[in-house]
Amino acid sequence: IMRTDISENDKEYGLKIELPGLDKKDIKIDYSNDNLTISGVLSSKAEEKDKKNNVVRSERRYGNYSRSYYVPGVDENKISAKYENGILNLTLPKSDESQTHHIEIQ
């Protein structure tokens, strides 16, 4: 599970996502059709080593992780990301284009 804190103000959305154990190169971020998708791969090299050492119980997980978030009205060219100490911080500035459309009745 990617534990996430999401904040919003008039200008942007902010996401803080826990991704412990991942290297920056193993994280992929995509934004399309108002959906932000975060994917990551946690290597299983440590798991192979543990099998040789006769581990009785292992609670660490390995494999592919992915989660999507609905974040509408973002200026996708200005999205920024920083990964530090297992936390991915994303800033998604809102688009200057008005999302409200007035429909005139004829």
C-alpha cells in the first residue's frame, strides 16, 4: 500500500507518498486524463539471499506496486517531484484554464 497524504490549495495539489525501500530509478510517474499513476518495482535480490540463510519468517514484500489518483485540472507541464528518505513529494499546479463552463439556454 502506498500511504498518501493529499493537500490542496487554490494554486496546486500536493501529494506525499510513502515508498520505502525503492530507489529513485525504480519509480515511474505518469499523468494522463486527470489521473496520476505512480508505479514502483522493489527488487527481490534480498529475498533470494534470505532463502539461502534459512529464514523462518519474512514480512518484507517485493514486486511491482502501482496506485492511481484522480487529480483534475492540473497543468501537466509544471508537475514536479522529489524523492527523499522513502517519501515521494509531488506538486501538481492547477491549470490556469477555467474548468467552469457557462452554458447559455436558447
